[in-house]
Amino acid sequence: MKYPRIAAFAAVMICLSAAGMVFAGGQGQESSGGASGPVKIDFLYSIGGNPQKATEALVQKFNESQNEVIVEATYGGSYEDTTQKLLASVVAGDPPVVAHMAMAYNAQFILEGYFESLNPYFAKDASVKEDDFIKGLLELNRWQGELYGLPYNCSNPILYYNKDLFRAAGLDPDRPPQTWDELYEYAKKISALGSDIYGFSIERGSGWITQGYTWQFGGDWIAKDNSTVLWTQPGAVEALTFMQKMYNEGIAVYMGGNTLNYSGKCGMTVDSTAVLTNTIQSVSFDVGVAPLPYKVKKQVPIGGGSLHIFNNVSQEKKDAAWKFLKFMSSAESQLYWAEMTGYQASSKAAVDSPDMQALWQKDPRFKVTYEQVEYAVAEDNTRLVPFLEVREIFNKAWDTTILNNGNPARTLSEAQTQANRILSQYK
């Protein structure tokens, strides 16, 4: 089935491409390998900061480790920016050979048949097995029996807290809140330290964090058949009402971001484990890390991205890309990646390695994300094609309710109606 809205959106992106605003692969079906030298493949990747540095370092290491393939990496910006650039390149018929994109946004590419199935590569390559990967992370890339990508940067949100402010407020710095009710009480004590001190920063990220809040308060985000979003369920309304209450009482700030969260004037926040290394390096206070609090149930979203091979390039380039994917997914690469960024390693061998155990022993904060894996669920666990578009409606409902003191139930109901109009076009 083809999705007209995807094609229409991508066509708009082509117009931007003509203005030099999006990525152009430029390699198509041409081959750079064979007798003329190594095969050159282009690689468009997302996420900046420490992950960008680590990605570039791994690409350089791969290129230096052999003489058959040269990977030319290009930074695509945020997940959303990269998705738009990839859509535009697909419509232009000139995507990159390898793409790194958010798992939450890959449904449209999988369902349209743009990605190469990796099943045949596993079948003929004895050097790597599916069992080499953490099953829950690998399965995020499977659809109807076919594997369309390998997990690269997997994460879940964790609680970051300022141990120095805990001590100042008379709280035990080694006992972070276990529930949202406890977090509320902690936030009140911390915010009482001064008019410029906040107990909690309510972050939503791309929307995956607030999606997790909905789950933790007992709600669901969308029906399993994608027929309707479920934002009027009690759990969804209660999650937003709870956060609005903290904001209105002045004990929390909404989306304070790194400027506030790194300043030492915020007691707690929720963010991706991917920023763990950067947070530790950037702040001057004692950083604590803990699993997310819960209200009704423990459930956190799995975020991050995977590596995919586009299927309209030559087999020579696909084979070269497979070598690159194997390298990026190897135990050695994933161990380096986890330590440099805080992301989860997708390789079993990396997780079980003496080096990883030593890292956890040296700094237990790097282990917290793995403690949540047993109750982690993919952001887009129903393969919703217009996921980005629908979640943006959800984000605006949260922004409007908290910042403009709106009515949570009414705002979410209006947002649900708007989102369901979009879903009806994909039935």
C-alpha cells in the first residue's frame, strides 16, 4: 500500500532540497569499487554532541581498519531533520546508502519498502548472528518477519538529580524518589531552598518522555490497531494534571533545558540516558541517576535510532554497507559507544564484557538504563506511519495546558480529535 501523504510531504521536501536545504545522496546506482579501488558509500546520521563525536570516531576507525570500503559520513541534524532529508532523497530517487534514523520514524520507510531486508545477510554471513544482539533491541527493527535495521543508539529516559541540593534540603542523596508522589514531596522541599531554585524540570524531549509519563500514570497512548489515540483516558489526563500542578505551585519549571538543568538550581529532571556522559562532564554539582519514578505501573519508552541500508543501490554498495553495519554493531564498537555517550550497548558481548562490568563498578550511573530494559516499550510500538505528525499534536497539548493553564481534559480531548482526523486518512 502506498501512502499519498508521505509522497506529498516528501515532495515538499524536494522543493527545499532544490534550495540546498536537505541532503543529497549523489551516489545512486553508481559503483566506486572494483578494480578502481575501495567502494565508497555515503552515510547520513543524526544526533549531535558527544554522540556525533563518537560516531565520527567510529567511522574513522572503520575506514582505517580495512581497505575495501570508505564511508563518507554526513551529519543530518536532529532526528526530525534527518527524517525529512531522507524523505526528500527517496522521492528524488537518490537516498544515501546507509541511514541512521530514529526508530520512532522508520515505519513509513519500512512499509513503503525503501529499506533492504537484512535477513539474507545474516543467512549467508557466519561471522554474525541475530543472537549476538540484545533481543528486545534487535526486534525493534523487525516487521512481518523481516529485519530492516540494526540497533545503534538505544536509550530510555532516566531521572537525573542534584545530590548537593538533596543534601541542602535534608534529603538522602542516595535515596532518589521511587514514585511520582515522592518526587512531588522532594520537589517541594528543594524549591523551598530559594526563589530561584526549582524542585523539578518537566522535560518532554521530542514527546517520548511525556508519552512515558502517560504510561506510568496508567494510560495508553494509542490503540494497538492505530485506529485512535487514547489521550482522554484517565491515566493520560492525570499525568498532565500532575505536572501542571507542580508547575502552577512554582515547584517545577516547564522545559528548563540544559541552561537550567546544568546550572545547579534544579533538583531533578528526566532526560535520555544518552546525555549521561555529557551531563557528568558539564556540571559542577554531584549528579545522581536513578530509574524513573512510577505512579500506577513501571513502563518507560525505548528511544534512539538504528542503521538501515537503502535498497535501490547496487549490490556492491549493499555488501559494503553490511560490512559497515557489522562494524558499528560489534562488541568493541558498542562498548566504546556506550562509554562515550551513555547510550545502551546493543551487543550482548559488549554488555557482558569485563570492560562493561568494570565501567559499572567504577560508575554505577552507567548501569541504570539497563535496569529499566525489562519494562521498556518502543515509542512507536504500533508502527504508526504519521507518528511524528500525531505526536506533535500531543506535544502542543502539553505545552498549551501547562504554559497557558489550560484544562487538561479538554485540551487533550481536542488534541485527540485532531489526531484522529489524521489517523483516519491512513485506514
